[in-house]
Amino acid sequence: MLRNTTTAVLFFMLFIQIGFAQTPILDIIPKPNKVNYLEGSYSIPSNPKIYITPEFEGVVDLLSEHPAIQSYTIEIVKKVKKVPNTGIRLTTGLETDRFDDNTYKIEADNNGIVLKAKNTKLMINAIFTLIQIAYLQDYPQFIPSVEIEDSPRFGYRGMMLDVSRHFMPFSSLKKFVDVMALYKFNHLHWHLTDGAGWRLQILKYPELTNKAAWRTHAGWKDWWNNGRHYVEQGTPNASGGYYTQDQARELVAYAARKGITVIPEIEMPGHSEEVLALFPQLACSGQPYTQGEFCIGNEETFTFLKNVLDEVIDIFPSTYIHIGGDEASKEHWKNCPKDQALMKKEGLKSEEELQSYAIKQIDLYLQSKGRKLLGWDEILEGGLSAGATVMSWRGEEGGIKAANAGHDVIMTPGSYLYFDGYQTDPRTQPESIGGYLPIDKVYSYDPIPTAIAADKTKHVLGAQANLFAEYMPTYQHVEYMAFPRALALSEVVWTKKVDKSWEDFHSRLQRHYKLLQQLEVNYYRPSYNVRFEVLFNPEKYSNLITLHTEQVSPDIRYTIDGSDPSANSTPYTQPIDLAIVSTIKAAIFLDSTRVGPIQSIEVDVHKAIGKTVLYQQTWEGYPAQKELTLTNGKKGGLTYGDGEWQGFTKDIDVTVDFERREEIKSVAMNFMQVPGPGVYFPGEFVVSVSDNGKTFREIGIVKNDIGTDDPKLKFKKFELKLPKSQAARFVRIKATNPMKGYLFTDEIIIY
């Protein structure tokens, strides 16, 4: 029996080695600079001895997170030359090893594994690469023979977690750090305060955690829509929580051990409703629940903020302290005697300069404590102090302006890095704040805009994703919104731009789903939806339709006659070129069984394409393709920010000029509705025609029959079908805006 067992084990080991020799696959994310596969493999023994040089005595215990290293012994070797040539080794490398301070190396062969780095920061990265490799293998104790050389593109690789809108259990924060470390993030931006709740114990002001940390409703949306009040801890309906200073220090130490710096954010001068409800003397009005901005002309404001920052600085050793600085209303400042008196005294010409004055005072105070100020891009308004660093969130403009002016910036534009938006079809997802950010768009981001001068690109420190939690009531929901999009960002900020490839990343990502499952991460599963991309060719007067999906190598079946696809329908193998009006329907099949919903799209080749559109009311905020938008043959997608949906805050009033009389049988426009951000269907869709462009006759009205109670994204085609065709040169369309929000439309469709 023993002989048979031994034979089986030897056969198993031989099988593994042969397998690695034939097809070694590591699929590391983020992608390393260089990976060179060799023949053979190494098997980690059950109780390995780990040899280290003294520099790495403080990080070697991270190897205990390797799934195949349950126990081990350590031997410290003072000289690199004395380190054995076998087993697991952590060293600074020999003099003949030529790599810089920003690089680590991993070399594995039949005799063992050696991790090389010049400092602990890079050694931590090397260790987590080794751990990730283990999780990606079927047998974590085996590692194929390989040489890896790797270094980060950016020094700042961040994730922001909002615990104000919804309080997160302390244990969940450690789990978040665990996953961050595995993918080489090195900064956790901790959004600790906001109007929805104060989350950090401040000993000097116990009211902040006795009341400002607790509110009337557990869900942010319910609280927001029902008075926005705070209650004492212990009140029956009190919902919220806070972290003690000891817990904050524990998280800081836990993250630092894994190479992650925790940056605290204390909001000022705006987003401070929870503070001013308890300390109304710091508000311009002097009354609670009246504003969210501190009174800058009140010296007590700065006394309070400095006292808070003193305790924050004592807890967090980070170089940066984030002070928010965003979305501060200036209306109260305009009418506040104290603020106006300060403006006169300091020669400030605007309320923007008043905010800049406040930011500079805090910046000087932080500098006096050996720290640096970090804030959202609004801190640029009114002038920025020399030592401040900008987080550019309202697009890239703030970052471009700051970098070109010589300030350090961290890029975090909402359209690419706000992970609170939908990652797939919003109609299939839990409610979100809005927007549409699929993982491939995250991956496409480059943190260095072309508008930054070449000699100023050094000021782009890196990039960060933000998880504002208005619509993330639990930590499990945070994971759902963060992963796997965070994996795409990890490669954006680590891997050299020339080495990036979406197709390659998407292929490697497939094996990481198993890793996330092993770590019990509640990640978003790739959907079985089919997404259409339609490209109109004005020369051929045809549409080229490409079908996309989040699945790899899916079996998509489609029809072009409006019928539902089956397993016997045409398989999708290449883009579909159509010069006729069609309704395309498509779905994904697995083993002849449909596993996803049937998706459809109407493909138009209509009379208005290429015609001139005259605007009686112009667009606002969302120009799309400007005058070409409504007759370019292109449909909008799932988000009004995609460059195809044109936005209006007043009634839509547009006229199509055919340049000659045309037979009109139907007139239609598509609209979207998502009430959360204030996007609604029109009240009425009114069509008129004219031969001279001056005198119009109304030919029909379509009234909206869908309410606004449902928060989910909806699309509706407002179409007027005429019982009898009419001839006219001009077609005028008015779409009323009774809700006074945004109307979004993408195309005028006329047959």
C-alpha cells in the first residue's frame, strides 16, 4: 500500500512538472514588465525554511498569507553572498544583479524561489505577486520556473472608500485592504466625514460621535428624503456608527504592513451638515440644519478645524491629509457679515477667493505639522497654495491645469474612475447614483492627458478610484461595485502603457474570478447581456452592427427580422452590414440553451439622416455632436454621457430642413428617463410641418404615459405615425419639459 501511495505521489509530481513545462500560465494582474518562462517547477515544502537578509525581517511574515505556506521557519542571513542557492529567499540581490530601487525580481527554478528588491516597499509587491500566483494555480504549492522583473508606472495607486454615507464594519475594512494589497494598490483614501455622518472619534468633541455619527434612517436615500436629521446614540432608530481612535490606528498599522498608506479625509469647508447641526455657532446662520458650509469669517471655525486636525494627525502618519474642499455652496457667505468683513479685510474679490483663503490657512497649518494638503479640484478656485496637491474628479481639466502650473495631481475623473456608477445595463442592476462605467472603459484610461506639457507629466502622481456609498448600503455591495473594476485600474496605474492590451487583460481576468471566489469577494459577475454598437456609413447609407458581451468567446445567435433568436439562428462571427431598416435580436446560448436575455435594437436608415437641424432652443451641458447629433444616424447608449445623447434643460424645439418637399409617414425621437439625477421623459411630443419654414401646421401630438416613481433607467420612443402621409419641406418637433430637469434625445427618425 505504501509503495502504491509513493508511486502515485511521484506520478502526480511528474504530471505537474510536465504540465508546467508545456504550458506555464501565470496570468498576473497587474501585468509585470517582463515574464520569462523556463522549464521545470518548484514545489514548496510543507514547513519551509525561509532565508532573508535583515532588511526584510519586518515583511517576511506576509508569506503566511500564501495558501501553501501554513508554517515556516526563518533564518536571517546578514550577507547576501551567504544566502543559500535553494529554498525560499528574500534578498536585496547581489552586486551583479542590476535593477533599480523601483524594481523587484522573482526567480523560480527547480531549486527554489528568490525574491529580490532594494527596499521593503518593493519586496512587499514581490511577496504579493508570489501569493497571487499561488491562488491562480490549481495546486498552490507548485510554481513554474519563471523569471519576473517588475516595477510600477505610478507611485500613487489608490482606492477611496466612503464610510460616511453608509457605515462599514471595521472587519470589512481589513478585508478591503487585503484585496487591495494583492493587486498592488498602495493608498487607501478613507472618506470619514460628510453630511451623512461623522465616523472618527475626536476626544475633544465627543458630540461628533455621540450624535453626528447617528441618523434617523439606515439607508442614505431614506435619510436624504426624510428630513436629514441626526439623533443621539442609543435612540431606538439611531443608525450609523463610528471608529474609535484605537481602531483607526489598528487599520493604519494593518494596511502599512501590506504596503498601503491610509489617507484620512475630513471634509471642509462644505459637506459639513453633521458638524453644523451640533455646532451651529460655526454656521453663518447660527442655526442648525440650515447649511453645510462653515462660516469662514468666524475665527472659531479655524479653532475647531485645527483641534480636529491635531487629533487626526496624531492617528494617521500619512504625508497627506485630505480636506475635501468640494461642492461648497457660497450663497451663505455672500450674505454673511462675518464673511464679508473678512473679505474686505483681506482684499478678497470673490467668494471663490474666500474659499481659497480658508484652504490656504489649513494648508499652512498642515505644513507646520509636517504634512501636506490634498483636496478635490475645487481647491483650485480662487488660487491654490504652493504645497497643495489636487485630486481631479470633475473630468481631467482640474488635473491638467494644476499639473501645468507645477502642482502635483492625482487623477480620479468621474467618467472613468467613479465606481459608484453602473457597470452594466442599469436596467438589470441595483439602484446606483447613475452613470455607466463598464470595466473596459476603466481599463482604457490613461492618467496622463495629452494636454499636460511633457515636462509637467512628472506632477501626475497616479490615479484613484472612488467608491462614494450613497447607494451601497452594505460592504458586500461595496465589493460588488469595486471588483473586478479595481483590477482594471490596478493595471492602469502599474503597467507600462505600451504593455497594456484590453484583449490580453480580459483573457487573464477570467482566472482571477476563481481567486476572488476563494477570497469570498462579492464581485460583479460578467453578464450574459448582448450590447449593440451601430456605426452608420453615410457613403454606403448602411449600418455596421457589432455585438459585444462581457463573456469570453460566447455563442451569440441573432436574427434581423424581429423574431426571437434560437439555438438554430445565425451565429454571430463578424459585424453585420445592413442597408435596410431592421430589428435585430440577439442572445447568448450555452449548450443550445439560452442563458441570457434577448436584446434588441432598431436599425434605421431614415430620411432625416444628414439633414440640417435648426435649433429654436439650444442644448445645455451635453452638446453630444452639436448640430450634427440629431441626424447623424447614431443612437445613444446606456448613459447620457456617451457623446450621443444631447441634453436640454428647457423644452426641445428643433426643425429639420429637407431642402425640398418630402413625403412624411412617421416622426419619432428616442428619450431616456432616470429620475435620480433629474432626467425625465418629455410631457408632450408635438409635430408640425411647413413648406416655407415660417408658417407651421400641427399634425399630431404624442403624450407621455410613464410616471417618475420608478428610479430605474428607461427608454421610450415617442413616435407619431400618420394615418395618411403628408408632404412638407420642414418638420418641427417640440418636446415639453414639465419636470424642469434634463431631457435627453439622440436622433430624429423620419420616414
